[in-house]
Amino acid sequence: MTEPDRRSILKALVATLAVLSAGALDTPTAEAADVSESWTTQTLEAFADTLIPGQRRFTGDVVVAGAVTGPGAVQAGVVGLLNSPELPAAPLLPAIAALLDARAVAYAALRLIWLSPTRPPFVDLTFSHRTALVGGLFDPDDLDRPIWQMLSLLVGLAFDTAGQQDTVEALGQGHPGLKWLRFPDPDADGLWRFPDFSYGRPLAALHPGTTASGSPA
């Protein structure tokens, strides 16, 4: 890939993170979440599963390595999030996957690992090799490190916060990540309140001008 391509990918990932952090993305449509099993999808799912592993979705699943029991980033809908047409990263996903697969080919060649031509190179690596490769992507002197950092943040948002959905709706639908993390349900009005102070006592007196929503005067 050329340098301008890398800059475009990074800008798109940063913009995607900004959209999700602002909560401006609507709940993904069925079409956005129902992505095909293309090489791009398989590679991105395998990358996400390396960061936040989950159990295999079906017998013979080679994309999800099945390194743990329970849901991972794939089950939490990370690829549906990335493929949302509302996000600027979607058009560049094939380039991101191709970059990762190229790194997998180089990794395998150095270690004399035979890769099957019938599946994406990164997917064909064992989980231990995937983990070793991904760990190296974050080396301080790696040229593409910012890309993998931003992509990893998006993987975390999908699992830890259901960043692609309204939180109340995600909980109601049994979002795998929020359920696994035991994220608390809101009150009846859809808001979260925490009556117990984390230190067992208030750290400061409430300002008399504080509004009912908790905002400062």
C-alpha cells in the first residue's frame, strides 16, 4: 500500500471512532449486520477474535478460533458495526483486510508456515500465531501501528459498550458483550443512577446551582 492509502485508512478509522463516541450512529439495519462471508469479512472477524476471543459459532468454524468459552467481539457484532454505511471506514475495509493478510503472508514465510490458498492468510494461521502476529503490529516502530490501534479501539467499543447501538436497546436485545460484562440495566425511565458512592461517601457537597439533570449551573 502507498503512503496516501495509509493516511486515508487512518483518517477513516479516526472519523469512525468519533462518530461512535458521539453516539450519532443509529442502530444497524439487518442489511448492515448481515455481512457476507467474504475474505474481507473473514479477515476482520479473525482480527477481532484475536483481540477479544469468543467460542466458535458452529462446528468447523475456522474464522473464530474458539480459544475461550463465551462470546467475543465477533458475536458482539463488530463486523456489522464496521460495515455500517453511516461510517467512513466501511469503504476501506477491503484495504485494511488486505494489509493484514499481507502481514500474515510475510509472517508465515519467515516461519516456513504453509498457508492454504482457499482461505485468507490471516485466517489460516493458528490462534497462537495470530496472537503473535497481532502483538507485533503494535511495536512502536511499526509503520502501520496507528491503523491497528484505531481498529482495536473500534473492536473494544463493539464488545464493551455496544457502540453501534443505543445502550438501552442493546441491553434489551441481549447484546453479548454487555451481557457478558454484566452491564447494569437502567431504571424504568431508561436512565442510569448510582445511589451508592464508589468510595462509600460523597467526595464533595452538591453545588446548589446544579440542575435536575446533574449539569453545573
